[in-house]
Amino acid sequence: DRALPFEVSAERRIIAADGTQTFEPADDKFVIFPPQGNAEVGQSKAVRVQYVGPTALTETQGYVIRVREVPVQDPNFQGVRFAYAY
């Protein structure tokens, strides 16, 4: 019943030899527009993501684009609140 505020970020995905993975910020390698926004009720929102990092890579690199819901504080709300990240 209200707009959903969100933020978008880029992270480099690093997989170790044992299969564990870690993530490090990679916003400097991408242009994300808009980096924050509101998805209105019943509507969709387009986000443009463009790689602007080095073009001559010596190894394969994996990246993750994360879309996170920004929690909105409502002083009248009581209960459990969930914030999603995709």
C-alpha cells in the first residue's frame, strides 16, 4: 500500500579453493542508475547497470548486483518487519 524504497550496489564475488565465497565492494567498477529509488505500488522500476572497470582482465571475475529494500520507520507499526535483499 506504499512505495518500496531500495538501493542498488555492486560487489565482486571471490570464491576460494575450498568453495567458500566472500564479497568485496565493487561500486567503482560499475555505473548504477539510479543507485537509490522508489518502486511505486503496482509499478516496476528499471535500473541501468554498466561495467566501467578494466577491459584487459588476466583472470575471470564474478560480480553480484544487490538490490536491497530500505526499511521505512513507521512509529505506529507494531510487529515483525522484514527487509529483503536480492
